[in-house]
Amino acid sequence: MKILRFLLVSVCFSFWGCSSVVQKVPFLSEQGPVAKALSGELVLGRHFTAADLPQHELFDLTPEMKRFATDVTTGITAADKKAEALHQALMTSVQLGGRGITYSAYTTNTGIDAFEQRQANCLSYTLLYVAMARHLGLKAEVNEVMLPPTWDMRAGDTYLFMRHVNAKVFMPQTPRTWIRAVNTVDVSDIVVDLEMRRFRAHYKQNVIGKDLVAAQFYSNRGMELAAEGDTRAAFLYLRKALLMNDTQSYIWSNFGSFYRRLGFSDEAEAIYLHGLKVNPRDYTIMHNLAGLYKDAGNEAQYRYYQERVRKHRNANPYYIYRLALEATEQQDYKKALSLINKAIGKEKDEIRFYRLAVTIYDALGDSENAEHMRDKVYQLNTIRF
């Protein structure tokens, strides 16, 4: 099993959600609220056409970008050193001879725009890095990471589920034969990420293809345009996302939230329900449905979806961790200890749990167990990074 190596750097794009009973919802039927929403009639006043849809070549490079990638890796032959040099050059300040890419959470750019504007979120930087790495002959792909859900206790116990991408560069492997290999070394694949603070090697992750990458790009950008008030462009980007990939429930969740924001509750409900048909365990959609039904005064459906989300939340180690953190802040250390041990029992590889356990044991004056927890923190730091 390969051990991932990490270069310093991340950013996350997030999708908000809620719930309801899964019903049979038509996708491309000639009638019905989903078909009406998909057509664009409610937003554009007519059915959209192919010419209306945005088109971005996400992995394109300008001549300047090609020159930059080549120049900063001149004389470097080893694949891992080349991958690292490219990343460092992109992130190093202009004053020190780099490109000076900085993190911006609010705009999903293409790789070209990220390079020219020197700003990127996790998706934009990944597009930029992967395109340049491929130009250098490296086998680079987009890697999707499933970050753990979190809860904001100060905002109505809001459920937040985040998706994140980074770049994965596959290192060449020398075939083994009976002949002794000379001057070769096993080099693990490299993950290049904008910020490692939230990332852990044990998080579920997988390389994704260009169509799903494009769907995430258009969906992200569509939600940004909706927040900016550009309803027409937002619809077209979200619609393009579904044309690129209609099997991801979070894209349906975004599409439903877009219509809900516009006041089209029937269409939003139908879209959310279709998203649940795509993924019956999408608790973000359930959360959004609960909010929609609450606003509509549908108490039965509101309570149904709220209860499904509540049961999922209460069994989740990251929610339990959040409760333990809150108890620690209130100096209720016995309660905090019980909760953090429960969280650790459910997720044994999360370093944040052990760090909080150190704090709790120190507060309780239990130096032996505090030291044991420090050892676990050290082990996870050593193994994972």
C-alpha cells in the first residue's frame, strides 16, 4: 500500500442541505416541476438552447503558463522533484520569483484565470496544477476528498457537508524482475493540496474524471453567480453541471436551493426529492427539505426529515466531537470526556479527537491518560504526514 506524500497547501467548496420521503420524481419527463425547472422556462422565459450554455476548457494552458512550468522545472528529471518544484513555484511570492498564487474562497476560476489573477480556491488551483503538471509529462489527476461533516451550533445546529479536491501525481514505478534493480527507489504518489489543515490521508478519496470535474466546476460557479444575483447565468451554469453529470446528489441539492431562493417552492421540493432518489442518504438534501417544509407550514414532513437528520447527526463522531468541544468550553470535563471517548470509539484515526482528549485529561489532572493521548497525536502525525 502506497503512503501518500503531501506538499504544503487546500480549500474546500461546500454544499448546504436538508430532507424528506423519497418519492418517484420524473427526471426528463415532458411534464412536471422537475422538467419545467430543467427547461429554464421559469428563469429565461423560454427553453434554454445549447448555444446559451457556458463552455470552458478547464485544462487549457496559455503559452505563458507552458513557459512558466518549463522554466521552473528546468534541469529537474525526477518526477517527484519536478512535481514539488512546480507547486512551490506557483505558491512562492512574486517578490521571491514565484507566481504568488493566493487562496480566494469566493470565486471558482478556470486554471487560466487562476494563473492570470493569481487567486484560486481548491478546485481552481487543482485545475491549474494538473494542467501544468501534465504539460511537464507528469501523470496528474483530480482527486476528490470527502471531508467529514461539521455542525455549527450557533446557527440553528446547521449541517454542513463539504467536498474538496486536490491534485494527485502518480509516480512512475519500476517493474520488478529477477534482475537486481540499480539506482531505483520506490517513490509514493504525491498529493498536492492548497492547505493540509482539514485533510487527512484516511479520508475517503478517489480520482475523478473530466466530466465530473466539469460538473463540480459549473455547479460551484452557478451557486456563486446566484449569490451575486445573476440569476440567468446561475441557471445556465447549474444546468450545464447536470448535463455533465446528473448522478451526483449534491448538484441536485444546489439546483434545488437555487430555485428555492427564487421562491419556486414546488420546483425546489421536486428537485430535492429527485436528489434523494439519486442518493437516499444525502442528509444535506434532507436538511434543506426540512427547512422548506417548515417554511411551508407542513409540520409532518418537516418533523419527518428533521428526525432523519437528527438520528444521523447524533450517531456521527464529528457531531459528538462538537458536543465534547462545547462541554470543554463550559468546563464540564466529565461530560466532555465521556463524549470524546465515544467519538474516538467511532473514528480512531481523527487526530483532532485525541488533541481534545489531551486538553480534557489535563484539565482533570489525569497526567497518565493525557500522556497516552499525546502519544496517539504523535503517532497520527508521524504516520499521516
